[in-house]
Amino acid sequence: MGNQTLLSLENSSGPIGNILLPNKVIMLIVTILAITTAAWVVRFIQYRNSYKEYASGIPCPPFSTLLGTLKSMGDQYAHAPMTAHPHGIMTMIYDKYNLKDMFILDNWPFFRWRQIIICDPHQVTDVGKNLAAQCTQNHSLPKSIVTGQYVGHITGKRSILLTEGLEWKKNRALFNQGFAIAHLTTLMPSLVDEVEIFRDVLGKLADSGEVYPIEEAAAFLTIDIMGHVVLDINLNSQTMKSELVEYFRNSISWTPKIVATNPLVNLNPLGPIMRKYYKWKMDGYINKVLDTRFAEKEGSATKGKKKPVIDTALDEYILQQEEDNVALGDRGLDQTFKQVSIDQMKTFLFAGHDTTSSTIAYTYHLLGKNPKCLAKARDELDRVFGKDTSRTGDMIKENPSIVNQLPYVYSCIKETLRRYPPADTARHGDDLVLEYEGRQYPTKDFMVMVCVHTIHHREDLFPSPYEFIPERFMPAPDNFQEIPKNAWRPFERGPRDCIGQELALLEMKIAMAMTLREFDINSDYETWDRKLGRKEPGGILNGTRGMFGDRAYQELIASAKPSDGMPARIKRRAHN
């Protein structure tokens, strides 16, 4: 058998028990494997070397041909919670390696695309800079497909958060009117009513003495407000279980993990099933609301100033049917229109409640840790509303513009959004070529991330960036500093900025106006950790249970949320 190799298959019988392969075949297989492996190694080395060429001249994290920048990322996660939002990790990298306006990451094979991390907010007129403006303002890169993979099961694929081109442009223009400040003031009574319920909830928590996740209470408030603004319905999630709210929160709980302590967590076979299930439940609920609302309108567009977002969509549809001369008796909602509308409603409900509730929680947290700032905010509220706190809600209803007479409270909110931005923007490179310091950087096949957290914590833009200084945002001459244009960007900038930012700020102002003088609210992680049996209650465990010296770090749970929901102890204040 000189020119053949015998392969024995144990426990086999019959003609396939022993297989004879000629030595030439064996050599051919070995050669193919060797060539394939060698080609892969060559391509791998070329790929890694192309990083060096692309990133030359830009300060970047340490890089190796074998691991790319994975070790640099791993070094930061070794001193941070595994659940931390990636934007905090980017800031840690920026600070540790003394980086500048942008840096490049190559984390393949754990991340499919190289990443351009932009930390520069300057204006388009600045020579050699304007990196954030280049990809979000004067040219808006398309949203990264990672966004859809991560939250698409919550918002739907036709969401303005995910769509591009004419579809996005048409829907954004249509719904802009529903979130204009002039329109939102017509909804002020509903907003105040919900905050009054929230105030009662805080009172009950204070009376119980219980340490409770304040973000969760704020989330029920903000989603009830979104129920009025978007669907014109009472969700009542603050006082009882709401079917739609339960669907939303369960859907969010099944969101894939970008970074996980257990690498198998995203391989759970139930994940895709549960995400589809809750999508189906949410779609079914909003579909019924659409049908009911359309039937109530009897084919006529909404009259009057008060118009929830759902009516904005229905009115446009009705007008289109009128232009097409569709007989009144034949009018109905086609499935395409329904799905597009459902996806927008889900987007507004999700984004509108999720990020606002986190900011409300963080505002309480920061004011609780900075009693002088809290005293200033309370003094301002006393001057504007008087010391009878029971009248605050009625005064806002009677004169909605009164909330614009709170520059210090507003500055506290803006400073909170600087310290804890709720989100960043992730884009996918296209034909755009970034111009920076005399060089060109193509963006094609890169993920481009404008890291708002890092921008907000640059010492040269915001001196003492880790301190809470609301005076930064006070009108001159009472301001701590002059804020560089475009440097504050918690809602992003450009055509794809947050459609609901005016509503979010309005909600926060009302919530602070109606609760800051009623309660002392302080985060209490020590009691919470002890309740859960954790070691070293209240400690950050060398950074693995906190970031930047703060136990209330931002977790990635669909958006940037306070860890453990910000457990807080609430106490009633004695009225003067």
C-alpha cells in the first residue's frame, strides 16, 4: 500500500469501515489547507497593517498586530463594570492615553467594523477640525446598522430612528409639528397632572422609608406623559400595571448585550422569540388605538390646537385620501400606513420616556450630592412660585411660560445632561472623507461614533469636567464659563437631532419645579447593596462597580441608564 493511506473508522462495518485514500489526495488536502491558512494570515496582517497606515499621525490607544486595540479596551473594562455604557469606556481611553479630537479602534473579530471615535465638536469654520459637524451637521452619515440590531425590536424597522433618505425625511417633517414647543404648551395641563401623581408616588415612598429605584418611578411618569403626547390616552402606569408599559419594559429587558460577562448570553434561543413576541404585543396594542382613533375621527382631520402625535399621522393620511378622491365609506387604514405609524409611535414612546427618566434621576442624584446647588434651585423656585408649594402645579397650568423663568433650575438640568448624556450617535461611513489637520480619512466601511460623553468631559471644553457646576450654563454675567458652540450636545445636532428634546426639557423643568421643595432625594447604594447581599456595600470595588469614582455609573440598557435604577431614599421636607 505504498501509494495509499488507510483510514480506519472504529466501530464501523461494511464497505465504509476502511477508506483508502491515495497519498496524492492527502497531499492535495494538506496543500489546500496550508494555502488557505497562509492566505488568511497574509490578509490578516495586511488588514492590521492598514490600520497603522490609516491611523498614522493620530494619537490612538496602543495597538498590536495580533490583537489590534482589543487589549486597550480590555484594560479599561478591567477597571470598569462590564455593564457600563461604552461611551464611558471611550472617555476612559481618551483620558488614559491623552488622546485628541478623534481616535481609531480596531477590535476585530469581536467587532465587525473599525471605529472612528470623534471627540471634537467644533464648528465647520474651524480649520482642520469640525469632525462632529462633518458627519452629523453639514453631512449626515446614515445611522449604523448596529442601532437597528440593538433596538429595532423595540422601535420597529420603519422608525425614524433607523430609516434613511426620503422615507426618513418625510416622516421627520410630518412629526416635527407634534413636538414643537408651541404645540407642547397646549398639553401642559396633562403634563402637570402626571407630575402631581408622581409627587404623590414620591410621598408614599417617603412615608414607607423604603429605598427604591428612583429611575423606575420617573420612567412610569415619563411614559404616562408620552401616552398623552403620542396616543392621547391615559396609560396610568404610575398607579397600576399598564399593559403597553409592561410590553415595553419586557422588550427592553430582552435587548441584546453589546458587552456581557457571559459570552453566551446573546445565544439564548429564547432571545429572538421573546423579542418578536413583545414586538407583536406592542404592535397589536397600538394597532387597536389607531383603529379606534381613526373611527372616532369619522374621516375628518383634527380641529383645534391640541393634537396628539397620533392625530398628526392620521390627519396626513385622511388628507391624502381626500386628494385621491377616496369615498368616505371606502376609507380605511392600509397595512403599510399602519406599520409605519406604529413604528413611529413606539419610537416616541420608547425614546421619549427612557432617556428623560434617567436624566430626572441623575438630577436628583447630583443635587443631593451638591447641597449648595440644591439650595440655590429651591430659592429660585420660592422666588418664582412663592413658598406655597401646593400652588405650583396650578400656576404652571395658568401660565405655562412660567417654567422659562427658572434659569438656575434649567442650568442644573443642562449640567446633568452634560455629566450624564443619555445617548451618543453611531453612524455608518459612506463616501464622506473626513478632513483633519491636512489629511483625509475615508469613512467607508467604518462605524463613526460621535462620543458625546467624551466631548462633555474634555477639560479644554468644560474646565473641571467631573464637577457639578450648573453656573456653566447660566446667562452672562452669572455664567462660570463661555460654552464653546456645539460642545453641549446631549440631543445631538444636525438634521437627525432628537425630535423630542423640547418635550424632554419641559418635563424635567416641571418635575423639578413640583418636587425639589417637597422632598430630599438622595441616592443610597449602600443600603441597596446590603439588601442584595453584596460585598462592600456602597463601594465601587476598584472601579468594577462604579466609574469616575461614582457608584451611579451609566449602564447600557437600550440607552444609558443609572446603575440599579438609582436606588434612593426619599424624605418629606417641612414646609416653611
